[in-house]
Amino acid sequence: MKELILIAIGAALVNNVVLSQFLGLCPFLGVSKKVKTAAGMGMAVIFVITISSLLTSVIEQYILVPTKMTYLNTIVFILVIAALVQFVEMVLKKMSPSLYSALGVYLPLITTNCAVLGVALLNVQNSYGIVESVINGLGTAIGFTISIVIMAGIRERNEYNDISPALKGTPIVLVTAGLMAIAFSGFSGLL
Amino acid sequence: MNRCTERLYNGLIKENPTFVMMLGMCPTLAVTSSLQNGFGMGMTTMVVLTASNFIISMLRKVIPDKVRMPAFIVIVASFVTIVQFLLEAYLPSLNASLGIYIPLIVVNCIILGRAEAYASKNPVLPSIFDGIGMGLGFTFGLSCLGFFRELVGSGTVLSHRIIPDEYCIKIIGLAPGAFFVLAVLVALQNKIRISNGKKPKELKCIADCSACQKQCEERGKEFIGNSKKEEA
């Protein structure tokens, strides 16, 4: 149990997926204009990454390892993730229209999000079991949500600031991300 | 041959992926902590890009339009796997320092972007040169950033000490520094664009990726719909 908590905290705060591993930068910069949409995106990412880490680790453990085909994991994982996102979208549409209307817009944005593939590959690299993989995926996704929501909060306030025209838009967002990365590096003593 | 040199020029200068198009930002930020890593990542991407452009351009009339995105992804992923093995065998130290970012070349916007925008529409030879040009442009961009960050962050160039340790700005070499360096780069670009009377630019990556994903998504839906119809 203690191990699992350490994995989750490590993935969410210490090795934050955006701020220290630079994965999933596109949605982090693109969908962080408003707190509400950022939170929606975060929820969709939590949903998809958790399911995909479960699925990819099951495939790795029960199909690729016994057939000695682990070298194919990049190809298999990217296809599985692309199919999974499609599938999740279809299931949500049928089963839970309210959840679909909340998350549906964000799902297409996740298909080739490098964070999803990154987590699946990291699980293999660290030779995590199935439970550990799911916890790692969940932790990573929560870390993503925390950072994107904080970023959106800062950007909402930034809107009214007087910023020089060259720095307006993307540059100031990147500077903010850098400052957040400094703040998050304070967590490195946690483990 | 003229067309080929035009492609090289286009990739290196006119549509440089790092400085002009702002594509593939994840590896740009992640691996440029030193010149060696930046250069290695750039070269690896170039090999994958050239090979995938070559195959995709050869198969452009064979791959059905509806399943082209999944087909491209499989081709790119295969080459990434091959390159990863070659690196593991011949350059294990580079492979260790780039780590997870090698398999993540699969989801690099540049590669799918070039496949979609150029290789799937043009003959083989120009496509190969397009891949080489774009790859060299990416390598050039990553090497510049890596050179700068290594020099300022740890005072070395290719592990040779240039600046004494006590005068280095350590943060530039660490994760936050990557964001700062990129911010300065975009700001400079905006400054030039504004003084030329153009609009400052947004990160292209966002628009491109989501557009390509949306397309991918729609194609996927059509594909699934069609196969269902066939089954029925």
C-alpha cells in the first residue's frame, strides 16, 4: 500500500508530467484559457489515461510477454490507445450522455496526446505490474489536471494585465509554465 | 534536381520546424538540455522522417484514403521501433539519455504532419528530400537550443568546459529553463513579426495537432462505420 501511495505522489507531484517531463504540452498550452474547460480536459485525461494504462499493461503482461513480442510495444500501444479513445467516446455517447456532453469535446484532442503513450511506455520501462500501472497512470493524470487547472487560473488573471505586445499570448504562458516548474521542483524532496 | 534542393531549403530555412513552424514542442523542450542530446534527437527524428516519407510516398496510391491516418501511424511506429533497436545496439549512451522520447517520436507532429501534407501527395524523390530537409531543420533547431542551454546552464560545449562553473545560470539547463528559453524564442519571433507589421503568432502545434487529430477521428469513424456495414 505504501509503495502505491509513493508511486501516485511521485507521478502527480514530483515527476509532474507537463512541468518536468514535458509530455502533453499541446493541450496544456492550448486548452488552458479558462478554468472550466481546463478542468473538463483534466477529467477527460484522467479517464483516458487510467483506462489506457490498465489496458496496455494487461496487453503487455498477458499477450506481449508470453509471446516474446515486447519489442512491438510502441506500435501496439499507439494503435490500442487510438482505438480506445474512439471506443470510450462511443460508449460514453450511448451509456452516459451527460458525461459525454461534459467530456466529449475533449476526447478527440487526447488521441495522439503524447502523455497517454508516454505513461504506457513508462509503465513498461519501470516494469510496473497491473495495479501499479493503473496507480501510476491515475497519478500522472491527476498531476496533469492539477497543473492545467492552476495554469488556467493564472491565465484568467493574466488577461487583464498590461503585457508588452511581443510577450503577449504564448510567450507569457511559457514564462508562467517555467515559474510553475520552479514551484513544482520544490516537491522533489518529498520522496 | 532543382525541386530537391528547393525542398532542402524549405525544410532548413523557410519552414524550419523549430523556429518558424513551432512544431514538435515536447521533444524540443525535453531533450535540449545539452548539445549532444539535441543533435542526437534531431538526427533520430530525421532518419525516421526520411524513411517514413519514402515509404508513405511509395504507397500513396495503394493506401485507401479513409484509413490513411492509421496506416501512417503504423508505418511511422515501425520505423521508430527499428531506429530504437539500432540506437540500443550502436549508441547505447545516447539511447539511455534520450530514453522514453525515442518511442515518443511516433506522436511527433512533424512526422505525421509531413506525411499528410507532403509525402502522401508527391513522388518519391522529392518526398525523401522533404524528409531530409525538415529533419535537418529540426536538428539545426534542437542543436541551437541545446548549445545555448548547455553553454549557459552548465558552462560546457560537448562536455568541454568553456565558462567556469561559478558563472553558470544553472536554471537554464533544468526543466524550468526549457520553458524560459522557448518563451524568449517565441517573444523574439513576435517582436520581428510585429516590427514587420504582421500579427504575433500562436503556437502552431496546437492548431495542427488538433486539426490532424480531428481528421484522424473522422476518418476512424468512417472506417468503423464502413466495416460495420460490411459485416452486416
